[in-house]
Amino acid sequence: MAKKMSNQEVDLSTVVEASQPDSDFVEVIVRNRRAQPFFGRHPWVFVGAVDRVNGMKSEDVPPGTIAKLVNSEGRFIAWGLYNPISRIVARLYSWQLERPLDAAFWQSTIHQAVESRREMFDLNSPNTGCRLVFSEADGLSGLTVDFYGGYLLVQFTSLALFLHRNAILTALQTEVNPRGIWLRTEKGMREAEGLDVVDGLLSGHEPPRPLFIGEFGINYGVDVQQGQKTGCYLDQRYNRLAASRYLKGAKVLDAFCFSGGFGITALKLGGAASVLGIDSSESALELAKANAELNGVADRCQWRRDDVRPALEAMAGQGTLFDAVILDPPRMARTRGGMDRAINGYVRLNHLGLQVLKPGGILVTCSCSGLVSRDEFQEMLAEVARQTGRDIQVLENCGQPADHPVRVTCPETEYLKVLICRVS
């Protein structure tokens, strides 16, 4: 599955064995003035916080090497994994000296994450879809695991953690005994982490295309092999339901509709009159059409392949209006350097959304950018109100569900903001 890398990338086949021994570690010394967040259990150590690595040059430390993080006086902070290729040069996992990163640690941490989901979901049901492991929020920075009817979709966003995948996959097999484990990759990880892998089967059987999950009496076909993210936006389940309560008899625009979740919920549970779904992905729209048929609402749906912003501009120019507009765009801010551009993008998008929304209509506006705070997102909407001269009332201020928990020592884990609004 691994590919040969070039330049500053790493050939995975040459480093997996060298970087995994549980007994070997390097001591990483962080500058005292930069150490407080790590004592406070934030898991990301950026390269600028590191003073030195004892025993070898930082750039010579193999990715995946266990790191013992200490301050300048040698006081223990945490155990982590080192990756000299990444800006996040170390990710931290254990703040107890007596709990190093061995197979027992990974097994215990994954067990805790899975057990918390067993309290919320029936993991024996073929119709259950949920998040089993949510990266930093479950103490496993760089790992996301989704559960779809007995199949696991695993996504690594850390090269260092990927190099310890055997212990992690063994732990998942022990906890869940899945029908199959499929690897999904995220765009940009080769550049950010030196992680160059391709999607594919890790164990068991390939997941069917589509497979089906249920949500509040609605059934969805999910393409976990090639659909966006890991195949379905599980984090929006309660927000789809919440929004539908305001949409009885409404003519709804579902922008960035993906596989039709918001729109189909509005029709089947909320009693909406009609839905126009817009997305730039043809495969997503095919799945939306199939899901509408599956739920008996196809006669009230239209699906259009288009880029949302020019589509909104065209409809505004034609005077087209809707009773409700749902805006659920992809993540706009991937780095802190892109924050201003992201906020401006949200302003422009919501400004356009209001141009096609009737007075008194419902706006459902979303952000999945973890670097954009809830306060910043609401201030963005206040700026839209100022620019348009329209009153915006927030009826519900929603977020992510319990299988996407927020770790208070890592604010970035609170990423999903959904504002359900009435607009004068």
C-alpha cells in the first residue's frame, strides 16, 4: 500500500520496523516559555516549541519514534510520537510517566473510546453509523475511525501514528471484530505529514457500495469507499433533525447538499414542500437521488450539479427566492494563516444566501472549520446582517454530537458550528 516517496517524504517500507520498538525513545526538550500548553495537555507540539532533541539531530529522528517530552529542567511532561517532517513535530498521547506508548496503551485507549460509543449506539446493528474514534478528543491525535454497520473506516492524519498502525488495528479488531477495515486518506497529508498512502482494504471484506445506515427513520445509502470524508457526515445527524422542525411547507435550497441529508430530512420529517439540492460532485448527487427514492420523497426533489457560489449569484439575478436556505460548505480554514480568507469566504457565501432567502425565512448556516471559533462564526453572521441590512435571529446554536466529543484541553476539537436563524 505504501508508495516510494521523494524529496523530504519518507519511504514507509524502510521506517516501519525501525520506528516502532516500544522500549526506544528520544528525549525532546521544549523551551520553558513554550511548555505550558503541553503541561495543560494540549497534544500538538509545533516545531518552534522544541529546543533540542537529546542524542541526535532533530531531522535525523525517524518518523514514528517515541518521544519523551520534558522541559528545560528535565521535568517530565508527556509521551508522544515524533515526526520531523511535520510542523506538528510531536503529538502527545500519555501524560503519565508510567504509561508509555506500548501495545497495552493503544489497546486501553481504544477500548475507552469504543466503550463510550457502546453506551450510545447499538454496535451490533447493521444500520448503525457512528464515529468510534475522534482523534484528539479521544486521546488519539491523528486517528479517525467511523463505524458503518459492522465495517470500520480508518483515517490516519499522522505519519508517526500510522507507523504504529499494527497495534492500533489489532486493538480495533479485538474491540469490534469488524467485517472489514477500509483505509481512507485525506487530501494534503503527503505535504503536511509525509504520509503517502492510498485507500484500500486493511483486513476482512470490502464494504459494499453502497451500504445502508438508518437515522431517525430515514435510510441512507453510503459510499464509504469513494464518498466524501468517510462516506457520510455523521456529525450533522441531530442538526438535520433540528433544522427540519422549522421547514414545514417550505421551499428549501440545500446548498453543498452532498448525499441529500438535510434536504431529505426536511421533506420526510419536517414536511417541507420541495427541495433543490446543489453540489459540484456528480457522484454525490447520484447518491442523493438514490436516497430520495429510498425514502419516498423523490417527487419533491431536484438535484443540480453546479458550483454553489455562481449558482447563488445566478438565482439572485433571476429573483429566485426560497423559504429556507441551508449552507453546509466544506472546511474553509486549514491553517491559521488562512483564517482571514476563510472568514471572508463565509461572509460572501452567507451574503449570497440571504439574497435568495425570503423575508422571514430560515437560514441554516454551518462551519466545520475547527480554527474558526463559535464566537468568530457568529460575528461573521453579524457582519452579514450589517452589510445586508437584514435582521438575523439565532433560533438554535448547534454543534457536534456526543460521538464527536470536545476535549477541553484541545479547543480545536470543537469544530462544528451550526446556526439555525430567522432572517427578516
